[in-house]
Amino acid sequence: MEILASTFFDFGINVQLVVSGLALGAIYAVVALGFVLVEKSTAVLNLAVGEFLMLGSYFGVAFFMERQTNFFVGTIVITAVMALFGLVIHYGIMRPMVGQGFFAIVLATIGIATVIRAVVQMRFGPLEKGNLTALPTGTIEVAGTNIRWVDIIVLLVVAASVAGFLAFYSLTRTGLHMRAVASNIEAAAGVGIDPDRAYALTWAMAIGIAGLGGVMLGHFTPSVNPALAAIGLRAFPAAAIGGFTSVGGSIIGGLIVGVIEQLAGGHLGTKWREPVAFGILFLVLIFKPTGLFGQKDLERV
Amino acid sequence: MSEMTITDTSTSGSSSVKRVPASLRMLPFLVALASPLILDNISWNPFAGWKIVVGFILLIGVGKFAWSTAERDPDDPRLALKLWHRPDQRALTAMTCLALVAVPFVLGTDFDPPMDFPWASWFRIVNYIILFALGAGAFNLLAGYTGQLSMAHAAFLMIGTMVGAHVGLIWGQSFWLCLPIAAVAGAALGALFGIPALRLRGLYLMLATIGVHFIVLLGWKEYLVHYFGFGGVRFNPPNLPSWLHWVPGINPEDGEFLINTQFRWFWVNLTITTICLLFLVNVIRSREGRAFAAVRDRDISATLLGINVARSKLVAFALSSAMVSVSGCLLSYYNRARSEDSFNLEQVLDYGIIIVVGGFMGIQGAIFGSVFFFALPMYFEWMREELPFISDIDFFSRYAGEVDLAIRGILVVVVLVWRPDGLAGLWQSAKNRVLRQFQNSQTGAAQ
């Protein structure tokens, strides 16, 4: 490991890294959001988040690359299809498994992940596809550094959809029901909220958001390939910094992890990206298990 | 065989007391284990004519012998503490011993099953099953018995491999020295990486151990590049120490006996796995093992029972990690080549699938699970290539790996939804049903 002193304090390079880190972090935030939403309301640790993201990217390949669909129409259709897929997972797998142990349900999500990976490779082949190009590809010069348009658009689209989701979650009546079921299922059922419907909605929204994140990821990465699913693991450090139970915190956590990871990758070498991200996870869990925004009254020790 | 010299001490009128001398109790197992000597001396193709009949008679005879030499004494609580004391347990164990020692001889024949069913390639599968049963059993001790979900499993496989590479290749020591050193290193590092478990539980521990995995992965990559270059490491086949050359069946060439065939590896893997798994089974039956279960069920009530929870958790981590790094060292020597990408997080999930499909709560589950995990793809491959109708479908042959992956994923979900206690639970209930029918028919005949 050699730290290049010349680039370490170079303003332009740092700005570039921070902006691409924010765009990457936005995708992590989307993954973490889907993960935290499911974990918080249904107590299912969804290890298939990465595969859902990859599925979204491959849907992007099918729509934008093979059929030249309009960007907005395609994104909405992909999000809707993924949401339907979330309903299938809830009613087909998760509901019959209610009451089983924690690890059994985790492995069921791994089973789902395996099937998704296999089906994607059957349909699209094992070779990597080029990245999606439905968005403008040029760069823009800001303060003496070149910043990709894709980074900015990804950041804006994710920000807009996350804001829309948070508004739905905290302002509407259905969102209130979802929050009620997440915080106490018996009490929510006692006052007449249908937990099953809230769970189904949670799954649909979490996976719909993952599909949207997948489309954005497909524009952001150099190539769309089955290995994209590994990005799902980054949901964990992001969610840990946010404190696991805070939906808003996971977004900030995702941005922090993205920026730190890009800075570490840029200055120390790319092999340091994963250890740094998961080292943060380890340290946060050891020293501050509630994260930045977590509830303190949860039983943790 | 039921007229053997069984001393029936019918005390206090209870006819259900039966005592058997220790030598007689051991005999069926010794017969089962000694059968390789017979098998080695005759060309044992079990599918040639009368030999298959002899094999079955031997199998049934050993089982019946073990059954009839079981002790019975309702007033002696020490009997129930023995590992195999019930007649059905003894019979099954003896038959399993015989079947296991017969496996390499049967697979070593040039038997060619109908419809091109693969024969010799099962040797590799059997060896992997044995090696993964060891790793999965150790994983199950930690995740199933102590309730500490750790994702640092592949990290300890890497540590075992690093010890094997360093002691065996760089220091040039014997392979047999690598295994205990790997166990000690694994135990020490396991206790170190188990420290987060004192503070975290469940999901949080699982995520913290993912952090451990990536930190060790970085260390592994640096180590490999530093000592062996980018091409990865190649292990030499281990050499059996000369003081074991007297063992029948071992014919050293030029004074050395290299473990370099599937047949020879089978015996090494089977011996080490059996010793380690029996050790784990005995740990589970001891006070330490019951403390693990108490910690899993509720750590606060375990404290009230006088259990040192922190110590129990660290001992569980150390034990499991020691076994895992032994299995990592063995696996690496068996595989011969290891590179930078040999260990990934998916491997931990593979072990997870093995123990949950096999049955979360037992060493038995680890064995059933690894059979499921390795034998099934082999069957699929054969079905895809040879079975009529299925081999005609172009789709299956074109997407072979993907179809296997999809079927495996679907089967995992089906097993989890339909039978949460896994294949071991399925086996137990089937066995109990057969035993009950057997007992019913016996009591019916007596009346």
C-alpha cells in the first residue's frame, strides 16, 4: 500500500472521487433502503437484495438495449414489474414461512437469489453486456474537474424517488399503516390494520426500489454482468451506519459508505475498497451498534 | 447369532435387563472396520455374481450382530449416556461403518453401470462430501448449537490454507504437522474473532463477522501475492510417515507412500473427519455442550444457571474455528491448487445451505446436507445427459450449470418451506415409523 502524496491533497481528484462516490452511494442507499424496509417491518434479513438489483439492471438491458424503449417509460415499467415480483415473493414464499427460525428465512432468500442468478444467466448468457446508454454520456466541467452527467442524473433520480417514497411512507395513510405494522404488529392488528397487506406492500416497494436502483446501476457501471449482485452486500455497512431501523438513516449511511469507498479506492488502490467498507461495518457494530440514527431502546446486547 | 454368550442377569424379576461383555459389544464394529483387509485381498467387484449376495449377507449379519449385543437396563442411567446404546443405533452404526469402508473398494472397481451412470467420478464427490461434512459440522456447532451466526467461516478456511501453505511449503514441514498447527491457529484466531459475539447477537453478529471475512480476505490476497505470486499456490501430495508403513494395504514405493489418488485420500479424509466429528459429538454431550445449548436458548437464563456465557461463546468459537481451519487445510491439500479467488462469501452460504437443508441442530444434519449438496448436481448431470426425453431437450444441455443452480435454489426453498427440520428430521421420523412398526409386529407375534 502506497499513498500517493501528490494525489492525496489534489482538490480536483478529490472532488471527482466525492461526486462519483455520492452517485455510487446513492445506489448503495437504494439497496440499503430496500434492505432496511424489509428488515424493519417483516424482520426478514433479505440477502437477495444484490440479486434484485442485478435483475433490475438486466431488465434495463432488455428494455433499453434490446428494445430501445424510452427511458421514463422503461424505468416505470421495470419498477412496476419488480414490485409485482415482490408480491409474488411475499405470498409465495415468505408468508408460508412465518414462524420459522431466523436463519431458515435468511437461507430462503439465498435460495431466491440463486434462482434469480440462474434465470438471468439463462436469458442473457454469462457474458457481460455493455453498460446502459439511455442517459446522456458526456461530462461537464465544474470547478476545473470533469464530472460525468450520469453521476449527476443518477444522484438526482435516486434523490427524487427516495424523496417520493419517504413522503409516501410518512405522510399517507397507507404509509402510516406500514409504519404501524413495522413498529408493533400485534398492536397494529389490534386497531384493525391488516398486517398481511402491509407486509405485501413492503415487499413490493422494497423490490420495486431495488429495480429502480438496478436501472441506475446499469448506467453507472462500466458493464452489466452477473457479478453486480455482490453490490448487495454493501447494504449492510450502509444500514449499520444508519442504525438498521432508520429508513432515512440508511440513505445517509449509503452516501457515507459510497464516498469513503471511492476515496479509499482512489488513494489506496481498488483492493482496499471492500476491506474499508466492511471494516467500517465492523467498527460501527462494535463501538456504536445503534448507528447514527438507530433507536436506543432495542434489546441488543 | 442370538444364541451368543449373553449373560442375562435377571435381577429383581425384571426380564428386560441384559448385560453383554465389553469384548462382545465391540466385536461387530471391529468386524465392520476390519473388512477392508478381506476386501483388499480379493478382487472385490460387488456386482459380479455371488459377491453382491455375500456383501448383503455380511451387511445384514453385522447389523443383526450389533443389534443383538445391545445392553438393556432400565435402572442404569449411565447406559443412556452412551453414544450408541439402543439396538437400532448400534445396528445402524455398524452397518454404516461397513458401508463406509466398502465405498472406496466398490468405487475402485471398473464396474460400468447401465445407461452410462458415472462410476469412478463418484470418488471425487464422496471425498468432497466427507470434507464438507467436517466443515459443516463445525459450522453447525457454532450456528446451530450455540446460536452464534458467524459468516467468518471462509475466513477460517483461508487461515487453515495459509497455515498449510506456510508450514508445508515454505518451512517444508510434513503435512501431518500442518493439521494440528492449523487447529491451534484456528482456535486462537477464532477466540479473537469471537470477541464481537460477547457484545452482539443474531443479525448484528452476522454482519460483524462479514467484516471479519473481508479483512481476512485482504490478508489472504496479500499473503498469496507476497509468497507465491499471482498464479496462486500449488500443494504437493502429502507423504505418509514411515512409521505407519506396517499397516496392511500400504505398499510404499521407494520408501515413500504419497497420498495422491482418490482412493488414498478417501482414507485420510475419512479418518480425520471421523475423529473430529466424534470429538464434536462428545463435546455436545458434555457439560460444555449443554452450556452451549443454554446460551443459545437464552443467555440471561444461562447466566442464572451458573454458566459463564462469555467463556462458552469463546470456547464455541475456538472449537468451531479450529475444526474449520483443519478442514480448510485438508481441502486445500486435496484440491492441490488455491488462488486469490478460491474463497468467497458464497462459500459460507454454501455451508449454510448444507446445514439448514440437512438439519440445523445436529452433526447428522451436516452429513445429510453435504450429501444433498454434492450428490444432487451429479445426478442432475447424469439425467441431463443420459435419460431419454430429458437428454433430447436442448435447453438443459445448453444451460447446464444454470439449470443446476436453479434446481438447487428451488429445492432449498422447498425443503425450508415444507420440512423446517431438514433431511435429518425427515430421516428421524422415517426411522421412528419403521421402528414402531417393527416393535408392533414383535409384540403382536409374542401375544
